[in-house]
Amino acid sequence: MNPLLRKRDAGPKLCDVYPFPLTLALLLLAALKPPNTMVHRTLLWTFLFCIAAVLPARAQICTGALGDPIVNITFGAGGNPGPALSSNVVGGYQYISGDCPGDGFYGIRNSTVNCFASSWHNVTTDHTGDPGGYFMLVNASFSPGVFYQDTIRGLCSGTTYEFSAWVLNVLRTGSCGTGAVQPNLTFRIEAPDGTLLQVYNTGNINPSASPEWRQFGLSFTTPPTVGSAVLRILNNAPGGCGNDLLLDDITFRACGPIMTPGFVGTAGTTQNICFGVAASPRLTVALSTGYNNPRFQWQRSVDNGPWVDIAGASTQSYDAPFTAGTAPGNYRFRLAVAEAANWGTATCTVYSPPLTVFVIARPPALSASNTGPACAGGSLELKASGAATYSWSGPGGFSATGSNVTLAPLDASRSGIYTVLATDSYNCSWSESTTVDVRPRPVAAVADDTLAFCQGAGTQFSASGGAGYEWQPLNYLSDRLAANPFANPPDTMTYRVIVTSGNCSDTATVQVNVWHRPEADSGPDRVLFLGDTLHLAGSVRGNDWSAVWTPSYFLGDPASLQTTAAPQQDTAYVLSVASLIGCGASSDTMRVRVFRRIEIPNVFTPNGDGRNDRWEVEALSAYRSYTVDLFNRYGQPVYHTENRAPLWDGTLQGKPLPTGTYYYVLRIGDTGQRLNGFVDLIR
């Protein structure tokens, strides 16, 4: 009902204004003899209405075991809006597909949001918490009447039943002010002829700060001759602002004694059995008083499937057999109980709360492995995963705990099967194994760890001790993967061979010394003046050699690279060297020019005929320090050199000078001597 629209007061009610009608009705009922059926019924209805309106009933929902629902109105699930209900179920209420029904209308919804200026709660799930589950949304009419009605058949006489529903007052606290009308319901059960069997009044269902589902209902016992019943939920509240509610999960089912299930010797209503382990947990149900001659039948449901009778399980206790091969899953057990006279009738049977046995599957990710194969002297790691704790055992009495265990140092005795007992969070233990392979480490060997040869000759390597070989570096080898490759490096170097057997390896090295052929270097040609001495500075590249200068006359020590020479005339000195290890010989010649005085040419002809094309004073090379300057007849410099024997080609800055006379000045730093003169350039 829209709380923003105030309705005119419907006026005083009979039971509010006249408290005595209750007593009056009872007196009249007793006084009518013989009974008048019509009057009896009128007075009875008056009595019941006033009882419902004035005094909330004391009836309660069942506190014992319940049967499977005979009526189970969940309204289904899906998108908004849900389908309309049959008109004979909802009395005079009209269906509306919108979110916020007006007075006298109802809707089937999975939510209601922002109705009537948000004076209603925003409700987004049904009573079970299913966001797609439907509920019945009712905006009560001005007049009290039926919300829901249905007829139930096939009931057993002398059997207790529960009639209940979940209700939510959709009005927010404070909406409608002090005049708010709160939902007030009557749960009523009649025989098909109208005889009242039981009635229960909820009283005012007060609003709450947030949406709050509450269960209301009653229990009653069928008389001996009654096999059917008419169920009704009525609105007792008058018109006004408020009286808007949600209904969900209307149920009618058998109600029996209190049944307390359990496992013998184990607390709780659940038990775990590890897959692969046989067990027979004993199930039992304690039954309170209430049945005169009960009969029993155990039922089982696998993975929330249908309940199925267990053949021969017809006592209050049952040993549930689980073999080592019982498939993992959820096994529920319950005890069906009914009076012997009603046995076999589903509407008369109640069931214990279920006992659940979980057969725990082997963890799918459970594994055991190791980082091998590994080599003797090394290490490897045992690895396990997929469980909570791990206990290892292996060869030679090995034991350890943990998901990762290191084995070191390794030897042949460590090879074998290692088993891990992995325990999961359900305390189930599972066995996995892994095989450790410890392989012998090869011993790398070479025939010679030091080899020498003359450059270019090469040498043969020889390695042993494994199945595979690899030489490093690979340069100058005939085959780097051979055990005996040919090596011919140009210089001394070290090779390493990796010898493998499986994934195990060892290394050895070979030092290769390359002997080079000796290379003689006598030095540059020299000049000197007669009577002077010069220093011979020869050199040799190579290994293990001997050297000698020839001819030996006028030499200090012919067998020494560093010696002196004082020749009396032009001489060619030859430096001869020979390898002491058979790697060859070589020689080099140095020519010594001996001058008696400085000879300065006074003419040259730079005409390109290959004869006398340059002006050269060769004897100056015998001095360490000197300068040479040339000038033309005008005193202009045309050539200059220092500490280098002059070699003038008659040009200035690359251009030929004309035929003529040019003048030289020679300054010798060693003696301070100065020589002047002229030279003719003839073209």
C-alpha cells in the first residue's frame, strides 16, 4: 500500500469496540439445543475472527523432524517479472507485472527497488539469498482477506503437520509515521467441510531497519477421519498506510518427534573417509517420544541426488559400508520414520536431519618428483606438492619431512625409490613415489697435459674417461666433439675438454706451446767514418735459438746480438739465427758504409733518367746531429733537413726549380763544424 496516500479510517471493529463478543459467542454456542448449523457457523466465525484479531495465537512451527514438503511454494526463479499465480490460490488479489504493486495487487518478483519514494525496503534476493529467486510481493487491500489458499489431499489421520511461510515486512522503519499499519496474518487450516482444524495469528509483524525475513506457521494433528485439508493465509490488518509484505517458501509437511542423528563414537554430523580406505561408520538417530509404533528406513543420497531407500536398513542404527573403491563424493544418509499404520505413505513420513560422509578424493595435483638424474658428488632435490604435509622415506633408512628435501652429497647408495606420505587438509594420507638416479661422474683424462710443436706443424690431442667429449675453445681444431682432434693453433694457448657420461661431466686441460721459427733482424743499414766504432743491435723473434754475426772481423763478439763493429771498409754484416728445437733458421743483413771524409756532390741532374737524379750527402748519416740548408742565388731557402741525410730532388713545394747554381750550408752538431759550398742543378 502506498504510504504517501492516507486512507480514511475504516471505522471501529466489532472486536475492538465490544470486548464481550468473545464471551457471548461461547455462551450462545453452548446454549443452542438442538444445534442450528447456520447459527453455529456464524458464531464460530465471529469467535475465531476476534481470537485472531485480538490475541495472537500460541501455536508454533514444528520443533521436531519434518517430512519432505507436500506443498512447497517457492515461486520459482528467473528474471522479472515472474508468472502470475492461479486466481483460486490468491483470493481476490490481482496480478501486476510492475515492480511496485498498488493496493489489492501482487507481483512475482526477484527484487523490489525504490518503491513509493523508497518507503519500502530495497530487497534483492528471496529468503534463501538467491538473487534470481522469486517471492510474492503483496500490497494488501483495505479489507482483510485471503493472500494464499490451497487444498491438500492424502493426509494420514493422527499425524502432525506443519504449515509455515517466510514473511518480510517491506515497510521501512518510520515510514507512514505513527499511523503505519503493520502486516498481521492468520494461518488457518480447515477440513474440506469447513471445520476448523487449527489457526495461528502472527500478531503485528513490526518493521525493521533492514530487510528481515521471518518464518511463521503452526502445527496441527489430523483427526481420525480427516484425509484432506484447506490451507489459508489471511490478512487481518485493516486498510491504511502500510500493510505491505513479501511471502516466500510456503510449505506444508509432516511433523514428527525430535530426531537427533549422529555417528557412534564420533561427534558431529559429518565424517570424512579417505578414498582407498574401507570403513563402516555406524549411523544412529535418537528419537524422542511421539510415535506409538514407529517404523524406520534409512535412505541415501549421492552428491545431492535423489534419496533412495537402502535395502535392509530398517532399524535406528545402520553401518554404512564404504569399500576402498567407493567413488569420492558426498554421501548423505537420513532416517525415514512413520507410524506403522501409515508406513509407505510419503505424506505421513518424517526424516531425520542428514548425516554426511565425504569420501575424500586423492588431490588431483598431488605429485612427487626429483631434479635428477644427478651425478655422484653433487646434489638433487626431492619435490612434492598438492597436500598439506609430507613425510619422506627412501633407501638406507632415509627419512625427512617437507615438500622440498635436498639430497647431498650424492653417491650410488642414494639411488632408488623415494616414497612420500602426503597428508591433505582432511587428514587423508596418500602415497607417491619418485625414482632417484645417481650416475657415476666420469673422470676426464688426457694423454699429455702439455704439448709443444713448431708453428704450423700441429699436434694430436687424446682424451678418455667418458662417452662424450667437447673441446673449448673450438678454434683451430679438426673436430671439437672428437676425443682425439688435431689442433694447430698459431700461438701458445690452453684447451679444456669436457668429458660427459649421461648428464655428468668432468674436465681436463691441455697446455699447447707453439714454438715459432726464429726471425733474425740485424737492424737498419749504417754509415760511419773510418776509425769510428758503431753498436750492432740485432734482435730475434722465436723460441730457443742461437745467433752469430758474420763476417766476424772487426766485431766485438760475433755470438752476441748486442756487439760492436769498427770496419775499415764497406762491410755487409749478416745476422744468422737457428732454432735449437728444430723449428728452422733465418738471417738478415745490415750494410755498413765507411767514409774517409764528407763527400759533397757539386752537380746533379734531376731529369728522371735514374742517374744522379738527387743531391745526396750520404756521409752525414755517420753523425747524430746535423742540419742541411739550400738557398737560391737570391738567398731564398729552397730545402732544409735535420738529422737526416739530404736527399734533394731539385723541387720546392713539389715544383721543379730551374737550372742554376744553389748554395748549401751544412752544420754538424757533433763537432760544431760548418761546411759551405754550391751545387749546380742541370736539367
